[in-house]
Amino acid sequence: MAYSLHQIPNDIFRDMILPYTYCPQPAALLEDLLSYHQTMSRVKTLYITRYPMQPVLGEVEDDSYHAWLSNDICRFLNDDQPTMYGYVAFYRVIFRRLYMNHTKDLQMIRPPAEFGDDGDMFSDIKVSIGLLNPTERLRLERFLDSFDMDQ
């Protein structure tokens, strides 16, 4: 049986439902969410175009661009230095934003060995982009756009 809004008693509506309509989210949070989704969309489109799906042993790899995108985001975070030589301060500052790292000394910060246990192969990309602020995401997009693929 469906109820209409008019069947809800006025005091229930006034005291229990209406207050939730007066809790708008901060503009900065909304801008951050929009920035995250726009960056995810742009970089995925860029890398799908840059690394088109190729048949491998007769099957099409749907995520052939994933490894390249993950690697290039890591390059951006580590100031274009291989992580085998260590992590730069910017990389550590970004990963300190994770709750599990927020109280650690900066020199003790390491990225998680595994991102997510849910089988989502894009979780490392999602976490890395999610830790950035909107200005840093724009820098990431410019960094990823700057690669000359003809070299």
C-alpha cells in the first residue's frame, strides 16, 4: 500500500522529515566530489584512447590501459621518479591523508601494498585520485596530458 505525503501527520513531517532538507553539504565538498568524478572520467577516456583494447590470445582485454594509468599516477605522485629509489615528500604527504596514516611520522608513510579486497582492479587509481584536492587533480590531468606518445 502506497502512502502519499499528505497522509503523513504534520508533526511527524515537521519534526522528523523537514530537518533533513535543511542540511546542505558544504560547497567545497560538492566541488571536490565533482572534481573527482570529472578527473576520473577524463583520465579514463584519455587512457582508453591512448591504449586501445587489443586482442590477446583471441580475447579482448577490457582494461589494457589500467596498468599504464596506475603507473603514470604513481609517477605524478612521486615527482616522476621511480619508487624503487624511494618516495618523495609529496607522495608521502598525499598518502598521509589516509586515515590509517594520519598520525604517522612523514618518513614512515608508505602506500598500502593492496588497495581494497573487493576485487576492484581500479581501486588504486580511485584512492590515489580521491586523496588529491581539486588543484592537485588539475595538475595530475596536465601531467598525464603532457606525454608525447610518438616518442
